Amino acid sequence: MSILAVFNQKGGVGKTTTSFNLAAAMRKDQVHPLLLDLDPQCHLTMLAGVQTQLGTSLYGFYKEGRQLTDLIRQLPNGFNLVPSHIELCKIDMLLGREPRIATKLRQAIQSEMLETPEMPIVFDCCPMLGVLSINALVASERVLVPVAADYLSYQGAVQLAHTLTGLEHALKRKFQRRYLITRFDPSRKSSLEVVDKLRATFGEDVCKTVIHESASLAEALLMGKDVFHYEPAQQSAEDYAKLFEELVGDGFLPLGD
Ligand SMILES: Nc1ncnc2c1ncn2[C@@H]1O[C@H](COP(=O)(O)OP(=O)(O)OP(=O)(O)O)[C@@H](O)[C@H]1O
Ligand SMILES: [Mg+2]
């Protein structure tokens, strides 16, 4: 079964956009994922149009002993979401020194038996390696790393690869990794150069599918819509549908086993 962290320490590279639209591509294929918004910025929660109180967000899980199962919202668009709350920005200060905090999410997923063949779990991570992102990575075997097609994002991806390798040593296991090029603009020389560099550095771990720069993708997010609902005939819908197909096809997202 698939538990997937969408993570990059670099901000604004398309983690939330990808979590949301990859989930929408799954739903289009009758797969109904569980999304966890592990970012105190609450972008995914906002996109999903969910209003949260402290106790009914992930804060309730981390600070008030609530079960994850009790926090899952079933949304009209077919997603299941555990929402975030801005107060989660204090979680490192509040819980950072607690023993076994790194495994809290993994243990809850296991003990509440949330890992089912029918429901892939997707973590939309924040752009920081703190308690929440560590929780996501410890709970995941797979990391999808969106990398915007610009030079600084390439450098960020190289740094992140070192971070993940360090974590692999600590956890004594490997992550399956995929790097997803986002905001790709074939008319920009810099975009093409960054793609070449990423493929030269990470080889087969770079997704063949790229997500193109797209005004309608950004507009869809403004309207709180996924690309399949907003403009299904657009490039972005094709990109995210292809991404889902590729990840399932190469075994990165093993659905239904
Ligand atoms: N392919 C794209 N084309 C155009 N705009 C995009 C694309 N992908 C993302 N964006 C825009 O870039 C901005 C950042 O995207 P997003 O919020 O998904 O990044 P993020 O990595 O989740 O950011 P953060 O690190 O703050 O969580 C958003 O305004 C989004 O609309
Ligand atoms: Mg985000």
C-alpha cells in the first residue's frame, strides 16, 4: 500500500499543488486518498475549503490525544482530509524534545489501521524539516520531491538528497524517491538546463512526466478547484493524469496490493 510524503525543504515548489492534483487524479480513477495537511500554513486545508478548530485539526492529534480517525473529514469532492491548523507552527517548541515523537504518526497509522489497499495516504509537508516533516518521512517509504524548474530549486534538491540520505542512515532503511519537475516552461533556456541537470544528477529517480508552468493551474487553486474540475482539457490536467499513471505504472504507487 502507498504512503507518500510530498516533501521539499524549499518553499513554493509545488508541494501543495501536487498533493491536491495528484489526489484529484487518483479520485478520477476511483481511488479515494487520505490527505494529511502537515503544514501550519494550512494551504491544503484552505484549498479543500475546510474550516478547522484547534481540536479538530492535526493539533488535536499531536497535543490533545485525539485519534487520527476522528479527525478525518470526508469532503464532497471525494477526498478524505485531516486538516491543519496554524497553531501547529508551535509543535517543534512544544513537542520537539518528547521521546518517540518522530514515530507518533507512523504508530497512529498502524494502530488505527489506516493503511488500507483502498486508500493511499498522501502527506503535504511544510518547507521545513521539523517534527511534522520528520513524522511524515518516518511514516512513509516513498518521497515525492517537487522541484521547480529553476536553478535555486535544483540546488535545493541536491541539498535535500543529502538530508534524505542522512535520514536513511538514522532509520536504517531506504526511501523510494521521485523528483517531479514543476513549473516547467520549454520556452525558457534555464528551464531546459535545470531539467538536464536534474536528470544527470538523479537519473531514473526523476519522473518522466513534467508539470508545465500554467496560469490556469494557479487560477484553479485560487478557485479552490483541482485541475480536472477547473479545465479538464488543459495541459495541467493532462500532466497530473500522466503523473499518476507513471507512478502507478512504475510501481512507485502500488495501488491495491
Ligand atoms: N505548474 C505551475 N504553474 C503555475 N503556477 C504554479 C505551478 N505550480 C505551483 N504554482 C504556484 O506556485 C505557488 C506555490 O505553489 P505551492 O503552494 O503548491 O508550493 P509549495 O511547495 O506547497 O509551497 P510551500 O513550501 O509554501 O508549502 C502557488 O501560488 C501556486 O499556484
Ligand atoms: Mg505547500
